[in-house]
Amino acid sequence: MAGVPKSEQFNLAKMRQARFEGFKREHLAQACVLILGNAPEESDTEDDIITALCGACNLPRARPEGEQLPPGERIAAATKAAGVTLIPQPKIGALGRIPNLSSTGKWEGRKRRVQFALANNPEGTITLGWDGTQKWTIQTPDIVDMPWPYWQRVKDSVLVDDKSNKARKFKHDDDGKLYVTTKPKKTAVYQYVDLGDVPGTENLPTSYWEFFRNEALKNHCFRGFGRTALVMVYNKLRDQQTSKFFEGKDNMALRRLIAEILDPSLVQLMDEEAYETESAGIG
């Protein structure tokens, strides 16, 4: 893709279309405020800002035409035709490739292969929901490769019977009084056969929580990462916050908030780091 000229007029739609490449830093900063709810720090590089913006919008990074792919990305490109997504590891102190694990766009995480029997309705379909807004209607019978959240919805969908005679037993106590014991019966809502993980996706994350937890465990809970990246990570894990939420919170505070979401061991790690920092300041 040819380079995008520096734009003089701020246009968020055009920036998204160009994947934020080729725009002035002041426009990138404005996009951060609108998309992430927070302006970047001076220490954030333009590359970090663009990566965070693309990650927040579930967009892949743009790459100029003819630019040589790094070895890891060449492997990913070679396996793309097979439906396999490889996730290059992020650089120390900077965001790397963030897979799309949202309900919109192409799913880039773990998938489950499921064979559905004919649905018991005139249309022969089942409709699954995700995030309260996205719906997927499947014509049965069929074998489908399901993004992990949809698979969880299928697996966890059960009918609980605690009213019928199959679930309730009538007995008499020693005094002859009648009483009822209930043992709820669970029946799967959907009739299916679980065929296991889609080959090539077994080790991919099932959610942003899992992805960022794995990354945080490898990089000391995002130590050395810029504020823009930390804001993006937090907003991926929680509902997007306004700039007011981030006011007065330095990078250490943001990292601890992220640690509290991801893993108790990360909270302990952050407490140890804070103690070491405080001790060094006292000394």
C-alpha cells in the first residue's frame, strides 16, 4: 500500500480507513481521545499510538507495498490459507499484534468444530447470541467452526426441569407424612456432537482476557508500556471509559487496575514492584 499523505484536516473516518498510517501526531492524539478516551503521553511513539488505535478498532496494522515481512509474519502469511492465525509476540515495552477477539469482524482466536443435528423447529435453524447484540443463525443440520464465545453459549445452554415427575420424587417420612425431594434434570438445548478444536487454533486465545493475561504474565504486567497502550488494554478488558476515569492515574496505577482484572499473581507482582520503587525512593 502506498504511503498516505499527511492529512491537514482531521477526519476520523479516513484515518480508520488508512489504519491511522501517515497522519500527523496531533491528529493521532485527537483520535486517541475519541477512541480510547485519553490523550497519549509525549513518551508514546507514533508506532505505539497507531498500534493501540488499530487494536482498539479491531484493525490489522497497514504495511507499505513491498515491505519485507518479518520471519514470524511470513509464517503467519504462509498459513493464512489454511485458516491458521499465528500471534507474534509483542516487543518489550510495546504492543505487538493484537488478534481480533471481538464479536465484530473476523474472529482470530480459538474455534470449536461442532456438528449440529436438525433443529426442532419449522425453519430448521438455531440462533445464537453474543454480547447482547450480535446474533448468528445456523441452518441445520451442519458442521460449523465456531468462535469460542459462541461455542461456550452452545455448551452452557441447558434446560433445567425441576417441576415434572421425572425430577420430583414423592416419599413418606416415618410418621407417614408426604414430602417431596427434587433432583433437577438438565437437558441440552441444542443437539450436537463436539468434534473438538479446529486444527491450528488449539493454542489461540479464547478472549481478550486470556490474551492479555498471557501477555501480562510474560512482560511483568506491561512494564515499560506507554500510557496509550495501557489505556487500550484496560478498555479492551472493561467497558470503554471516559478520559475522566483515567485522570490522576499514572501508569503504575493503570497497570495495577489491569492486574486486578487478570490474575492475583499479577497483583502480588505489582505490589512487590511498588514496594521496591518506594524503598528505592526512601533510600
